[in-house]
Amino acid sequence: MSIVVSLRLTFEGEVQMRKREQAKKTNNVTHNTGVLRTVLLSEIVPPPNNVRREFDEKGLADLTESIRRQGVLQPILVREIQSSKAGKGKYEVVAGERRFRAARLAGLKEIPAQIREMSDEEALGAQIVENLQREDVHPLDEAAGFLRLKQEMKLEIRDIAARLARDVRYIARRLALTNLIEEARGDHRRERITLAHALEICRLAPEIQKEALAACYETKSVLNKNRTGYDYLPDKGRPARPLRFLQEWLTKNVYLNLKQAPFDPRDSRLREDGLACADCPQRTGHDKTLFADLRDGDRCLNPGCFQGKLRKFVEVTKAAVENKQKRPAALISPYYGASKETEGALGRDQYHLIARRADRCASAERAVVADGSEIGRVKWICREKTCRDHAGCRIEPSSHSSSGSPSIASSENRNKRKQELFEIKVNEEARKRVMKEAARTYGWPLDREHLNEAVKEFFRRIPSEHQRTVCEVVGMDESEAEKLRFNQDAALQYLAGLDDQRLAQFLMLCSFAHYGANQYKNNEVDQSEVIRLSEERGVDYALVDAEVRLELCPKKYRDDHEAYLGAVKNGEKMDKPVVFERSSLEERADEGEQTSETRNRAKGQVA
């Protein structure tokens, strides 16, 4: 009997244990998923610190009307709170505040809700994550949510990325939006600047952001009543410039490559506080996640500090020279006349630059370059006006070739310049012909993409030199072009007289008139955009280029250029002919290269 009783007790014990485990699981599920029931709206209060700052009025009105017709289809998430925290409220909204607000506007008395036990920290986390998972969340609100997760929940960027299944760099760049100045925030909220503009600006120090924001817009002149003259301000009444304009401005004015700096980035003498560039947080290398798109070296983000270090670098170099030569050292400028950058620096017309040791005279001295591309360099100069060796002459390093033969070097330079001037003429004529042929490939109606681009470029008022190009390409004489450029009524009359196809061609011409433009025609400019246009529109750029070369070359070189044109037409490879007489030295060098190439080919055949 005792054995039977013992077995029965053991069985009952196992049953009770299973019941307790099942109850425990049930309690856990209830705690995690909550209890679903209908709750009076009067017992619910909105969250005190919701990430979502703004609710679209139209969207909220549409949701209200939907709830009025169909009711609340998806329960909101609430948690029970103490009455002392929210007056008469018994529950606090954790997720679904928009549905809660719409239900009240619809006149409902109660709402389906999931009641879950949650601590303040759990509620905050769920609230932030719920808002961040919405499709219509504004980037600035998203950034604020990430910041709260980082600060209030003590999460690192990688933890936030893992929790939301996002890329680490995405989180880092969104967090940087919280650094935007108020003016930039407002412009982004009003959609004056895009998210891409904002992401570029937010990475900068606040004192630079205002200038960067101004670079996003065209400028307008406003008469200043307090003084004589005009102020040039950002024109926010017009669309912002494309992102590439801001990026080019940042590259030129803000992103200063430390590898190309004349001073050592590790030099702690260039700031009063001893902070070297290598240890400074205002550089791209300090946050590689945020600046992963800038791959060509560590860059300074504080132009003011960079310029200050340049000035200090000149002072340090000057002091070192003076200490070595035991007398004051001069500051020199590579520019003629008085230096605009540094007071007291000698202009280029006030000294002779000594390139070689053998040319140093009794008055030769060391000097420090105070501005320009060689700032901080030490040069040997002579500033004695009565110097027998250097009075009335100027010796430049570039006047001598490595072989020590100035005549050969100068001849090569003249030939190179002559060819370059010819290339400029060819490129200018070829680009216009490519544009003319490319314009003929457009027809009405334009693709929406092309039309948008053309209208945008047209209404942005292209610069005057590009306007002249457009007028020349469409075949206007000078008087007609002047009317079109300066008389609005005449321009409207001209455009009204164009049929749909010619209007489409005119608009697209406005959008690529700046390709390969060479305003001053002093040096060659890149023609890659013209070549790209020719490829896109089925224009043979090589043939156009060869035809223009034949038309513009001097008569004595026509045979070579005709041969080159024939080779291009036949699809054969041939070096472009030149427009200068080759020296005997150059011809011998070419013959030597050809002989060497012939030998190599023969060796290859024997092998």
C-alpha cells in the first residue's frame, strides 16, 4: 500500500509542477503581449515626450473620417500609469498616438487597446522604435529619435543599428542631422533644401554651416538702407542649387586636404593651445564612419583654423631662418605689386628669385614665401636694385630644362603652346557642332526627365557666355542675340514663334550649353562632357573634331590634316597632326623611337 501511495503522490507532484510551469508561461505571455480590451478615451493620456513633433493635418483628417466610418481597426498600445503622473489619466499611449488623436476627433468614447506592463525605459524604447519604423517619418524627427536612444537609453551607434536593422553609417549620418543650425533645420522642414543638402551641411561646425547653407542658393542683391550699396543674400524664393554645387563649394572652401598642407599636421607649435591637426576632432579622419565618402586623404573641416596655422607656419619658418642667418629675413609674395594677403611682403617686382646656387651674389639672402601655393617655402632672393648680377633681369627655375639647354626648352614650350592654342580653337568649334547635331536628335514631346532638366536649367538663367553660345548654335546674328538676351518681350516673341520640336531643341540646348565652355580661351579645358553628349545622342565626335581641325589648320599643314581626316573616316588609328615645325632633335628622337619599336617587333617575331 505504501508503494501505491508513494507513486500516486509522485504523479500528483509532477502534475502540479506542470501546472505551475504552464501558469508561469501564461503569465510571461500576458506580460509580454499584454491584455487586449476596450478602454475609455477619457482614461488615456498622450505620451509626454513623443519623438513625433508634427502631425500632418490632412492625413489626420483622413484618418478621422476613416475611423468615423469603420472604427479603429488596429488596437493602440498603452501602459498603466499612476494617477499622480498624469492627473485623471489611468493609461499612457506608448504606440498609436495618431490613432488615439483621430479617435477623439471622430467623437468616439472608447478605443481598442493592448495594455502591457512596461517600465519608463521600456516604454520610451518602444515609443521611439515605433515612430522610427513609420514610412513618413521626417529625417529630423528620425535623427531626434536616434539621439534619444543614444542618450536616454545609453545605446551605442552599433547597438541602435542592430536594434533597427539599419546600416551603422546610416545611423551615424542621421545622428549628425541633430547638429544642424536652426536656419538649416527650418529650410529642410520647408523643403527648400533636400536631405542630401542637409546631410552635407550637418557634418560641419556651426560657424561654417551658415556659409554652406548660403552656398545652396543663388544670390540676390538687396539695397542696404543703412549704408550706400547692396547686400548679397541667399535667394530662398528660388529652388536650391543642385547638390553638386554645394559639394564643389565645400571642396574648394572647406575640405582642405591635410596631406597637401605645407606644414606638418603633427606640429603642435601652430596653435596657442598646442592642438595639432592629427589630434583635432574637426577633421574627416576623426569620424571615418561619417565621412566614408571622402576617400582622398584626411581633410580639415575648419578653414579659419587652417588659415591661422598657415600664418603661424610662416612666422615659425621666418624665425628659424633668422635664427640660422643671424639677421632679419624678408617675406616675399609670388604676386606683382603689394601683397593682398600679408602686410610687409615684397611683391614679385621688388626682388629677383635666384634659382641656382651658382647665381647667388653678394646680396643674396634667404626669404620666406608669405602666400600663394608655395607658402612657407624658403627661397634665395636678391633685392638690391644696383646689383651687377641681377639688376634688370629675372631668373626663373622654369627657364632651364633638366639638360641645361634653355634654347631647346623654350622651343619645346613654344611648340607646345602653339599646339595648345590650336586645340582650343578646334575644341570650341567641335563642341558647338556636336551640340547642333545632338539638338537635332530631340523631338516633341520630350521625355519627362529631359523636360524637367531643360526647364530647370532655362529658368535658372544661364550665364551670359552660355547664352551667347546658344544663340550662335541656333543661327542667330548678333543683333537678334542681343534682343533675345536682354529684351524679355523679344525673347517671348521668339519662343512663341517656335514649333514644338524647335522649342524642345532650344530648351535642351540651354541645359548643355556650358559643356566644355572656354570663356577666356587661354588654356585648354576638359571636353569630356561634350564627348559624353555626342555618345548619348549618336554624334561622331572624332569625325567632327577631325573636320574642324582640317578647316582651322594653317595651309602648310593641310596635307597632314587631310590624311588624319581620312584615317578617322576609315576607322583607322592615327596620331593627331600638329601645327608646328618639329626641330631636328625632335625628329631624331621620333626616329629613334620608331627604330626601337621595329627592333622589338622583330625580336617578338623571332621568339
